[in-house]
Amino acid sequence: MKILVINSGSSSLKFQVIDSESEEVLVKGLCERIGIDGIFTYRTDKVSIKEPVAMKNHTEAVNTLLEALTDSEKGIINDYSEIDVIGHRLVHGGEKFTGSVVVTDEVIEAMTECNDLAPLHNPANLVGVDACRKLMPDTLMVGVFDTAFNQTMEPKAYLYGLPYRYYEKYKIRRYGFHGISHKYVSQRAAEFMRQDPKDVKTIVCHLGNGASISAVKYGKVVDNSMGFTPLEGLVMGTRCGDVDPGALEFLAKKENLDFPQIMAILNQESGVLGISKNFSSDFRELKDAEIKYNEKAALAREIFAYKVAKYVGSYAAAMNGVDNIVFTAGVGENDSDIRQEICNYLGFLGITIDELKNREQAEAVRISEGTSRVNVLVIRTNEELEIARETAEVARQAGIS
Ligand code: ADP
């Protein structure tokens, strides 16, 4: 079946059309600057387009992509009806969604109830859903949640040390994010190593601009470093990760800041950007600067690597062992130096890295030596493919083949 995968953000909408049988990507594209001016990117194996197209809102963005898909020259289908099902990436499903679902009015209502939990992401996702429903009312829509894979965490992992009543009243707990990536990568690692995911303990380090680590034991998440929001855990590009709330009260008093101002600092001005004294949140630029003896850039990378290693160590303890450690996402896939630096802390687990393998660029590669007690892998994440797979599965259950 042909699946249209949609990842809708506040001013952008990424899309792919994937053939679920061959898993071939037929079209890949992006509507950017929606509501501002509009840039449309569209690629197939025959055409590559990037052009300004006015898109006032998400409905116009979806309309633009549908017109391109059915265009006689650049298109890949004759009619919308050739799209069998649409899979939407949905960020926050709260505790309600433990797997992918057909998008119904009830699902939209339940998601709207989660808007408070992800005010930047969920409403933007729903706008994308709404636009597709308007233009393709007869097409089945499936929602794939970024929080669903993490819903196997036990209370000991997801509860904060806060009064229990706040969990009961407001569902304040750790949810974990990047679940679609953690699922895809942990399963791909097992497949690559010819293991059954149900037999192995895997730690996935999703290190991008946003970064999270998960512990996946026998196919199920036991922990994820992100929390109630995607702010907790690792030091990230611009997000602070774990920080003592007491320091925030102190800062608020000293600088006379209110909560929204504090949150803006934690989300946008912190992480490696903040540590490097606003030099950059981009790990490539930090590396270039480190070579030129920029001390704060070097410190930012050092803190990042140290924190990742600490989480890996704690997750090995949480699972009482680890078989595979996997690096993925922008930094994890491309920055061999940071991988080496992280692994330098992990000798106690019997890990040794093959320097040449660590510099290889591939969809999947094992970078640990054959004698290493733990397999260390680099695997390119593919969230769109995971969404397409889950969407196909739900569609099959709904009677579409
Ligand atoms: P997100 O999806 O969270 O925006 P990505 O997974 O796309 O993030 O990762 C973006 C990050 O990847 C950027 O900070 C960039 O510095 C880093 N990155 C990309 N390519 C390289 C590279 N070759 N070396 C080091 N870092 C890289």
C-alpha cells in the first residue's frame, strides 16, 4: 500500500510517500515557513524541486503537496485515492496511547486533552491532521505517538519524587520522547546483529539537537532520559537537561525573572549553546572551534559526552547488563570523536572501539572490536519508515491491504 507520512510542526510540514511492501521512498518533501511566506521542497527519483510557494496555513500546505503528488509531470499518482492511508507523527499521547491508532474524533479529543502536556507540538500535529481530513475525508488516518513506545516504563522509572497526589491530579510523571526513533533503532540493531529483540538489552543514544537515551530490555522500554517534557535528561543543543530546581529559584530571584522567562532560558539558551557562551549549538561548529582552542566549545562537548556516558552507565545498571549500545541521530550518526569520547568512559563494561570502523559511514555499522563484551553500533534512524510500518500494521487490522 502507498502511505503518506506526515510530520506536522508549527510552521513546517515534512512528508514522505512510502510503498509499504518494498519500503521504497517514492517522494520526500517539506513545506516550510507556513503562514509566513512558504518554501516547498519535493524530491522523487526523477525531480528535485525547491521553490517559493505561498502557504497561508497547513491546509494550503497539504493542498500544495497533494497537487504535486498528482501533477502530470512531477507527480507519482493520478488521483488522491491511490494514497491508501496517511500516517501522522503525533508527539504526546499521554498515558492514553500505548500504541498506534486509527485517528477518530475520540482520538483527536483525547489528544487535545494532552495539549497542555506538549503545548508546542501537539496543537501543531493536530493542525496537520485536520488539514488532511479536510482534503482527504475518505482516507484512513493513523496516529503514531512519540510517547507510545515509552509507555512500558514502570512507576519506579516514571514517577518523580513529588507528592503522589500531583500524579493523580495532573498526571505529572516522566513520559520519555523520541519513542519512534528508539523503537526503530533498537529493533534494527537486533536485526543487524541477527538477534531476537526479545533476547537483548539495548541502550539507544539518540543524539541530535534534541537528545535522549533509552534502556530497552527484551523489546520493552524500561527507561528514557526525557521526562514530563523533552527538557529533562542530557545536555542538548539548546536545552539544559537535568538541573536542580533550587538553582532556578535562586536565578529567578537574582535576575528578577518569571517562569516563562526561566523556561525560555532552559529551552533556548542553554545546553552546549549556553555552555559555549553562545558560540553554537551545532556540534560541527563546536568541533571546529575546539580545534582552534576555543575552551568553552571544548568544555561543552566534554560535558555532553560525560553526561551521555553517565546515563549509559546508569541504564546498564537499570537493566542489570547491556548487549548493544547504539548511536543514532545527527550527532550520534556523524560525530565519531564524540562517540569515541563517550566510549572511553565505558571501558569498565568491557567495551573497546575499532577506530577505523568508528570512522565508517554506513546505514548500520558495528564500531566495537570483535572482542568487546558489548556491541557498539551506529545506526541511521528512520522515523518515517517506522511510522509507515506502524501505519501499515494498523491499516491492515482495519481491513485495508
Ligand atoms: P533534530 O532532529 O533534533 O533537530 P538532528 O538529529 O537532525 O536533530 O541532529 C542535528 C545535530 O546533528 C546538529 O546539532 C548538528 O551539529 C549535528 N550534526 C550533523 N552532522 C554532523 C557531523 N557531521 N558532525 C557532527 N555533528 C553533526
